[in-house]
Amino acid sequence: MPVYLDNAATTKPCEEAVEAAVRAMTVNYGNPSSLHRAGLDAQLAVDGARKMIADSVGADAGCIYFTSGATESNNLALRGVTAAYGKKCRKIVISAVEHASVEETAADLEGKGFEVVRVSPREDGRFYAADFVNACDENTCLISMMYVNNETGYILPVKETFSAVKRRFSHIITHTDCVQAYMKLPVKVKVLGADLMSLSAHKIHGVKGVGAIYIKKGIRVVPTVTGGKQEKGIRSGTESVPLIAAFGAAAEKLAPTLSARYEAAKSLKERLLGSLADIDCVEVNSPEDGSPYIINVSVIGRRSEIMLHFLESKGIYVSSGSACSKGQQSGVLGQFGIRDKRADGALRISITAETTEAELDEFAAAIREGIEKVRG
């Protein structure tokens, strides 16, 4: 079996998710909008998943809307809010290390006349709430910042930032991309002060192709997909009952064990860093207090693509960054002060609580071997 250490890209669906999807395809296969019994059964499956996900983030079920994934959720948040509030307020504030689905959407809006302010870390490599507050003004309609950075595991100060922003500019809408935090860190919409929140199923052992967005009651969002008025008109299109049911099943399985899994991941991260500590040309890029599920390291003098394929030849799967970047440097590492040869040699190891010590030991041994065998 391969050693799979690319869980920030996607996770293996759990048995419960697979079973829920199969049941929805073979038993509850009706259209949720149909008015007969088969349609009702399908709708009940969707409603059950909606309630499960809502409960897990401390929200009302009526505030959860299903999408095709977090990319669509992020697009809906930025485009939907700017369409609703952008006539009067033409400014958006985001972090400089956002996922491409936020950064590229913001850039598109920038081309359409919106002012976009990207807040970078300070020289110490950390973000501060005050910098985001100072970037906002009365002309700002939206602030969007991810909770956990998908390349380094850095935890952004979402709670502190949103609280400070709301105290000074109560009209600003707050959005957080919680893809790498959901079911790994405590994620509650009221605690974070989020008006909107994006989630993804395939990062929590669900199935690819489905995500969700939380929209606080009273927040106006103009739909980006229109049609049959499904999801109360926020996201038209027949709901994918199998994928949604699998999402709910995965959330139901993981929610009760969040703390235990976090501690397990923390222990695994410490073991891995201990194994790599005495390798001279390996440097750690992730912060000590970051998410234990993502560990970014650089093998100095060895390009990440070459080392990645050497590891693959040994049956070990990692990545060189975000899966959406297709191997291209996103610029996120540079924002954290990781540049030049150090950035060229970056590898992202992303684990789950089920990752074993033996797998991490095998990875560390392969890194040692790769340093000896790989050049350039």
C-alpha cells in the first residue's frame, strides 16, 4: 500500500460516506424537488445532512446551502456579497495567502472596478488583526480570510480580526474559508464571528464534488447560479443527493472525535519533525503553533518536483503545495518569507489522525535516501 501523505489535497472517503452515497444512488434516488414519496425520501436525506453540518458549526440548518465544492462557495461569497452591497461599498479586504478560488475571484472583481486590499504577514511572518482593521474603511463591503492556510498550516487570527472589524465597521460582511480547519480545529460560526463560511466534503473523508456555504440570516447574497430555485434560490440545480448524504455521514463520524484526532495529529507531527531535525538540509516552513495536519518543509538544494517524484517512486505521496496550483508556486510561501532555493525545495506533508508512525518514519527515511540520490 502506498504511504499517502497528501490529505490536504483530498482524503480517502470513509466507509460511512461511501455507504451513504451508495444508499442514495440505489434507494433514495428520487429528485428532492419531486412531490412524490421518492422525492420526499431524497429530500429527507439532504435535510439530514444539512442539519448534521449545521450542528457541527453551531448554525441553524436554514443557513447551510450546498454547492459543488468550496471553490464555488468562495466564489458565491465574494461575488454574491459584492453584487448585493457593491453599489455603495466598492472595497474588499483579503489576506495575501488565500486559496486561488478567493484570490483569483478578488482579482476578477478588481478588474471590474472594486478596490482589493491584500494584507500580508509582518516581518515576523505572522498576521495581526490590527493590520486587517486598518485596511478597512467605510467603503469596505467584505473581508475574507481563510482560517488555516492550505500550504503551511498557519492559523490566521480570524476570530480576533472579525471581532475587531465588526466593532469598528459593523456594516462589513465577514467571510472565512474553513476548508483546512473544518473537522480539524473547533469551527463555530458565532465564535469566529463569521457571516459566511465555506466548507468542503472531500477534505473530511467525504466525496469530491460537494461543499457548503453558511450564510448568516439577514445577509444578502446575490446567487451566481440561477434556475430552479433549489437551495432556496441561493444555488439552483438539482441537489446531488449521494454526495450530500456522504458529506453528512462523514461529518457525523468525525464530529465527536475532533479533540482526540487533533491530539493524535499533534503527536504525529512532533514525531515527524523529530525524525527530520538532524537532517542538515531540511528546514521547516510551518509554524510551531500551526495546524498539526499540515507540515511544510524544504529540502535545500533539491527541487521539490524532483524530490516529489523520487518519493513517488518509493510509493510515498506528498505535494509541493496546493493541489489547485498544479505544481506551480502560488506565491504563498513568499508571503511567509520563504523564497528562492528554500521555496524551490518545499514539500507539503499533510496527515490525518489515522496516519501511522511507521508511515512517517518511512517518509523520513526516504527523504534521507533522496538527498543522497537526487541532484538538482
